Amino acid sequence: MRANDADILLRAMPGPPSEIDPRLHAAWQAAALDTGQADPFCCTPYWQLAFHDAFSPGRRLLVRAAEGCVMAFAEMLFSRQEILLTPIEPHWFFGCPLLGGRAVTLLAETLGPLLDLYRPAAPKILVSGVRPGGSFAGRLARGLGRRCAVTPFNSGEQCAASLEGGLDGFLSRRSANHRAKLKKSRARARDRGVSFERHAPQGTDDTGPVFERMQAVELASWKGIGRCGMDQEPARTFYRLLLARLARDGLARVIFARCGDKDIGYVFGGLAGAVYRGQQFSYDDAWRDCSIGNLLQVEQVAWLCEEGAARYDLGPSQGEAMAYKAHWAELRFGIVTYLVEPEA
């Protein structure tokens, strides 16, 4: 890349919703599925661009693809002297902005034009979603260490469950006490007339009605009552756009729990290859004594196993609000965000 190409490195995306060339989208998605990082779903353009449109649509984006690799950053300007390039989703730092075997080299080749663009300042760069001790972490240090300081910025932990052995295999890895509680809850829900309805929305016509049903449940849940759920902005816009993007390619998975003609719960997530990433679930607060959330999780696992999925990613495992995941996830993955500081 030539230095005089620097003026096209960063550009504002049209929208929202942001649209990118289908070939770039396909390359980005393929690289995300091949990344080997802890949270492949959150590396995808579905997650990253939905976040951009909902939370920070005015930021300029740097997205480059070459030889099966993709880099995807967003610009954050604090002043003319203080510039930060972050992952497009810099709130949770789940996904990795450098994807593919030569992605570190791609960033290294782009450093010169970036320094020319911002001179005399030198932008700092955050690279998130990295599995500590993995091969990518080593490439990051080796590939950029001569021209940049590379130091840990923050860290977290993700959790997941293997779907090996199907639903029976999944349940066998849960505690005996948890299995017994699930059995009782399923019997109690069945006696009260609870049923489950699967949806894999396809396109805009399917997305709107499914999302509005999810929102109606959310409003009746403890999260909606407390005004802390995905009925609140910008979360509402984020999940609506995420569902719509996934639905275009048939990758969204939604299950509703129903009693009669009323929705009393839902669970929602999306596929990244053979990995399913859970996003949100809620249930009507009037049904809180029936373990509807747990039953929805089991129904989702059953569906995923039928489809041949290999893993159920449940996201972050740390914090009091995430304690319930200990019953569902036997796998743990560390994630680290690195601060890259180029020499001016």
C-alpha cells in the first residue's frame, strides 16, 4: 500500500445500516470463522457492524482485506494529538479486529500510511479478543514488536459448552442436581400447557414480527420492569439490527416459549459456522417459578444438536450476573486486549 493511499484508509460507512461490498463481507466472515479466537461470532461483520450502527454510527472505519486476511478498526478522536483505533465494537472487546493468518502482517504494512495520515501524532491501536498464550498472541508480539510497544490493556473470560454427543452428551456434563431440576421443571411446564416454537427468520419480512414478539416478552420480564433490558436504547436498535443482519443469511435462531396463544419467553442467538453464540433470553415475570429460562436453554441446545452445531458460546463468565452460566458451561476461554503503540 502506498503512502498516498492513506486518505482512503478510513471512511464513514453509509447508513445506518452500514453496507459493505458483498465480497468484503464474505472475506470478513470467512476469516472470522477461521480466527481460532475465543469468540468467533463476535469477530463477524454481523456483530461488529450492528454495534457500529447502533452505538457509534459517526465513527470512521478502517476495514481492509488481503490474501484471506481482514483488519477492521474504528477511529476514536480525542484531540488532534490523541487518536485511538479500536475494534469496531469497543464496549465489551469480545471480537478480534485482526483475522486470518497474515492479519498481523497486514496491520504492519498499514502502519506507515496510518502514521502519515495522522502525523505528527501516532495513533494507538487496541487489538481485542485475543486468546492469551495462543499462536496469534505470539504473532502479534513478534510482528509488531520492533516498531511498536505491545502491552496488555485488559482481560476477561468467556465460557462455552461442548455439544459433543448431542443433547444426551450435553446433559451428561451437567450436574446430577441440575439435571433433576430440569426434569421436574419440564414436567411442571408441560402440565401447565407450555410449548416451544422455533424460528430461523429469513429476511426482512420475517425479522420484524419476530423481533416485536421478543420485545413484548422483554417488557413483561424483570429486565423490562426494571428498564434494564433490550427494550432500552441503544440495546434495542443493536439487537434489532443484529437479528436483521443474521436473518439475511439464515443464521439467527430464536425459540419462543408459549402458553396457549401467549408468548411467555424467548431465547435468541446466532451461528458462526458450527459455533452458536447466545445473545439474549427473557421470560414473563409471572412465570418466574417455572424455570422458563432454563427450559429455553435446553430447547435451544436440542435444536443446535439436530443441526450439527459443535459448541454453544455463552459469552462472559465473570460477575455476579453471570453466575448462572456455571450450570451450563464447562469450558473457559481467556481473552486479552492488547495496546499497540507505534513509534512516531
